[in-house]
Amino acid sequence: MSSLKDQLTTRIAAYDHWASRRQYGPDGHNDRSLWVLACMDERLPVDEALGIKVDSPVGGGDAHCFRNAGGIVTDDAIRSAMLTCNFFGTKEIVIVQHTQCGMLSANANDLEKMLCARGVDIDSLTLDPTLSELKLDKGAFAKWIGMMDDVDETCIKTVETFRNHPLIPKDVVISGWVWEVETRRLRAPTFDAQKRARTDVTAAQFGVTAKQPSRWSA
């Protein structure tokens, strides 16, 4: 049996490495060499869904976690994934989206019209005041919002986009999953109607009838 002194010495050394791990580049990776992209919704508990500890007590931390509306591909999601995979030792990407997502609840064209009615000039926006070069083409704002028609379809296409992106190394393992808010369980994305029957996964179930502007094609 080790002495308490030995245990404390080991614990302090581990904490020191945790606190300064970014200084070590790829050798200072998080505990699972993992990057998680998840929806920002408070009903999606990343730790519970994946069985990991993203924000664990001091000295831990299983993954880098990036959250946005829908858990979808955005330029900043790509930026963060590029950094963690190329410079911070990440070897795996997990994407988690969920049923009952607010990104199913309206049509992006309607949201665009609401903003225009409030006086927002959507065709001359500066998306990031610190990077004026980052612009949208005229007519692309509704696509940029990123509303969904179908959670499972979006999850599958999000995985494909990261797999095919030139900034993501080809040896990174990438998978996508859907958290069922209604049943509190995780499943693979699917188009099997029986497996989706207990949950709301499409915009039509929210009363949205018009198809969303597609982010996946020109």
C-alpha cells in the first residue's frame, strides 16, 4: 500500500499536468482525445448521453465540447474541430443532436422575414466584427440560420461533412448520435419509422409545412 505522501505527490503531479496540458500540444490531449459537437439545448445532457465527464472535477475532463444551436456544421465548429484535431491531440469526434430540437420548430425563411420586419438588413451584415472578411452571399441568410427538416438526416449529413472536410485528418474517428429527450436514451440516427415512433424528429411534427432552405446543396 502506498503512503498518503505518495498519493498526494501523484495527485499534485496529475493536476499540474491537467492545468498546463495545452502547453504540451498533442501530448497534452484531453482524457479521451475526444471532441464533442452537441446542440446547446439544456435538455441534452452530454455527460449522461455519452457516459463521459466533459466538465468533471478539477484534474479531469474527457473531451473538448463545442455546443451550438442544433449541433450542426458552422464555420466556427469547423475552426474548433480543426484546432483540436490538428494541434491538441484529438483522435475522435462525436456529434450529438436530439429529438424535440428547437431547430425543427420554425421555417428559416419565416425567421428571416421577422428580422427584416424589425429593420435588420440581412444582406449587409457583418457576422463577426473582428473578421470583416467573413460574409454571406446575398440570399444566404436563411440557410445560415440552419433550421432542420429532420434530426436524423441532419445528424448523418453533419457526420459526412466533417469526414470529408480537408481540415479534419482522415484518421479521426467520427460518429453521430441522437439523444431522445422523451425517453432519455441515445440511439444511432435512423430513418426506421418504428424506431423513431416515440419521438418528435421532424419539422412537420412541429407544424412546419414548408421545406427548410438547404445547407447541404447549392
